[in-house]
Amino acid sequence: MSASAKSDTLDLELHGAKTGNCLRAAIGLSEAGLPYKIRHVDLGRGNQRDEAHLALNPAGKVPVLVARGSSNVPAFVLTQSSAILFYADAEAPGRILPLHADRTRIRVLETFFYFTSDVIALNGAAFSLRGHEFSGAAATLTERYLGAIVASERFLIDTEFMGAASFSIADIAAFTIISAVRRELPWNQLPRLATWHDRIRGRPAVQTGMRAFDDKQETVN
């Protein structure tokens, strides 16, 4: 049974925009049942380079999670989407990562890192190269990360979720990147992946996270 969230006394703010990394963070917080406030960062206007944002993340990137507790304790700030997912797990153990350090948990972590390193990282690199006239290298990386997505069907051979019997951070990482490149995939050749994608897309907390940056709402959950 999943443990309840521990963050009742914390004020969580998620600063970001509708990017893959921000959506992963929003879904993780939503699935963990942690209420959070959205702080929109307009990337088109360069708000990520504003003094206030740079004070939180000197790299000028999103997302940023700010956890504020009592007034005499400094805010806890995280600037990496994966770290935010692990924070959500720490605050609500068992919701998005298996509780016990057994093979199930290790398999989930393997699948999570597979998507963050073999898919998401290559996708980001390919996107950057396209904007700098390195189309050949970008095409090579695109072929590699799409191939890795196709190969990820093996994580669904005996389970309904990515490498496990229950929803986890592996599903969050996989769903956000696969949704972003879904038009490039041969879905008729990927029956298990297609069934899994529909299952994840239908989860209320996933829908909440995916919509987190759609409008000017400030509080989620």
C-alpha cells in the first residue's frame, strides 16, 4: 500500500513551462499526490534569464522546484527534473517508485535511466544539432533514440507498466518523451507500447501534470 504524502506543511512551487522536463516534474508531483503551485516562466520572453529566476537556478533553465517550510528554514531548491521525481518519491514513498530495494525497484530504475540516457538525452542533443546546421549528426541521433523507443517494448513483455507491475518514474520518463515524438513511431508494429501509452494517457494524475502549464492556473491538486 502506498504511504501518504509527508509534505502537508510544505509550500511547493514548480517554476517552468511546457517542456518535457517540466511535464515530467509536474506528473511526478501529481502522481505522488503533492499539492504544488505553478509559477510560469515565459521562455519566449527570456524570463528564465531574469534576476529572480537566476537566483533560483544560475543556469537559467527550467524546471525549478522550490519547497518552502517554516519561515526560519531556507527554501529547498531543486533544478533537475529527475531530482524532482526522486524528491516526490521521498515525500510520498511508494507512489512512484517501489518501496523496497529489491529487484523490482532496480528494474524500474534501469528502465528509468534507459529512457533518460538512451532516449531523452539523444533527443535533446539531436534538437540542438538541428539548430546549428549539423543535420547529418542530428539524423543519426534521431535514428538511435527512435530505435531505443522501439526496443523498449521488451520492458512490457510481462508487465502492464514499464518494467514493473505498478506505475513508476519509468512510466513518467517514457510517456513524456514518447508523446513528444509519437508521430515518428511505427505504432502498427508496436502493439504493447500502444496499449501501454493509452493506459498511461488515461491516468488522471498524468492528465493533470500534462496540463499543468497550459493556462494561468497557480495551484495543482
